[in-house]
Amino acid sequence: MKLFRLTGIALATGVLSTGAWAQTAAEQDQQHDVNQQQRIEQGLKSGELSTKEAGNLEHDEQYEDRMEAHDLKNGSLSATQQARLNAAEDKTSNAIYADKHNATTGNPNSASSERLQTDVQRNVDQQQRIANGMQSGALTNKEAGSLERGQAHVDRHEANAAADGHVSAAEQGHIQRTENRQSNHIYNKKHNAKIK
């Protein structure tokens, strides 16, 4: 009987620590998203990134966000999924570094770059809101996964708009409407009855 009880305690501890690991890993992924978006924005502001390069990087961000959304749809993150996501994050991180240090430069004062800078700054803010929600317990892993799907939509619109190296006012308006919907989704999920 004593052995059975100890085995049960060990199993429960293992399940709880796996859940805690999944939550911590997901929170780290969120902070990684924030950091990468900040690096893209900084590159646009300094002229180290052209609008087209930033658009390509947003395409990479879309891929990561979609992967994260898929992996968190059941509320957990396996070690294999985390390793695959880490590899994608590392690839994007290396691409940001390479694009910021190549010969291509952008004009941070152009209307197109300023539009994309504004949109990427909003990505930073929204990713930070998701990260904060996870850290505070206001968002579950599953909710964060759903919100990452929304972030992927925003990233896709930014990538498509910047693909030709120019973001028009009309394209920015479309991006901002998508961002507004995403902002409302974040608010609603953070303020519903679900908690960690």
C-alpha cells in the first residue's frame, strides 16, 4: 500500500512538473516573440532593415506564430514541439541578424517605413500583452495558442504589404483593422473566466 501511494505521488509530481514546464516554455516563447519583433522594429528605425527585408522577416514570424498556435491548441507543448519551435526561432533570429548587417539599407523616414514601424511596434505591444497574460495567469496555454493564430494573421498582412518594398496607406489600414480585431481578442481572452 505504501509503495502504491508513493508511486501515485511520484506520478502526480511528474504530471504537475510537466505542466509547469509546458507553461514556462510557452512563456519563454512569448518573450522570444516580443524580442524578435523589437529587433525588427529597431532595424526599421535605424535603417538597418529595408521595408522589404522587414516584410520577409514578418513572413518568418508568421510561420513561428502558426507553429506555436498549432502546438498549443491542446494546451500543452511537448519537448519535440518545443525543439522544433526553438529551431524556427533560431532561424528567424539569424535572418534578422543577417538582414540587419548586410549592405541593404532602408530609409527610416520614408512614409512606407514609418507605416511598417508603427505596425511592428503594435506587434511588440500585442505580443507583450499575451506574454503578460500568461505570466499573470490570465491566459491559459490554449488561449495563448489561439491568440498566436491571430498574430500570424497580422504578420501575414504585414508580410504581404511589404513584399514589394512599399506599404501604402490603404495596406496599412487593412493591417490596422486586423490588429484591432486581434487586440479585442487579447482583451476578451484575458478577461474571461478561464485562468491557469
